[in-house]
Amino acid sequence: MTPTLTIGVLALAGSLVALYLLRPIWDYRLRGHEVQIVLLNRFPIMRIPVSDIGDIAVVRAWSNPVGFGTLRFGNRITRRAILISRKNSLFAKVLITPVEPEEFLADVKLEMLREAA
């Protein structure tokens, strides 16, 4: 193996280990009428009111383009993520990676229906 290839493999392995270790630092929850991104499973660092969600969908985590106006709070190595499109915000899109994306999506959509009624 060449030194460059060895460094590349070690960097990739280090990145994967860092992602695994950082996983418990933030999480996602539905509390009341808002989606919360929480630090250390305790402190909300971002709150998205359900009334501010224009669209929410399960997307492929790594093929979704992320550009200006998109916040990516992915902390899991996964195939599926949730993309939240906000109605009124500087950061119009938020990408999160809950443990069970489909279940989280169903819970948020149910809360959106309750609030609309």
C-alpha cells in the first residue's frame, strides 16, 4: 500500500468512528406541537413548530442535495433520512436522521393533522 492510500483509508476509518461516537450527542423528538433537535438528549438546540412545516418526507440520506438554506443534522450512518421543508425560515430545509424515519414521519404527520383540525 502506498502512503497516500494508507492515509486515505485511515482518514475514512477515523471519520466513521467519529460519526459512531458522536451519534448520542444530538437526537430528535416530537414534543407537543414541535419537532425538536436536542443536544445530549436534554437541551433543545432547534425547535420547528408543526405549523411551520410545509412538507416532510423520507429521502435518501446521501443523495439529497444539500446547499445554502439547508441544515443537515445527520448523525447516523443510514440510507434514509427525513427532509423537513419549512414555510417561513432562513434555513428552509432541515435534514435529520432519526432511528426509525418512517415511524417519526408518521408521528409528525399525525400531529400536523391534529393541529390542522
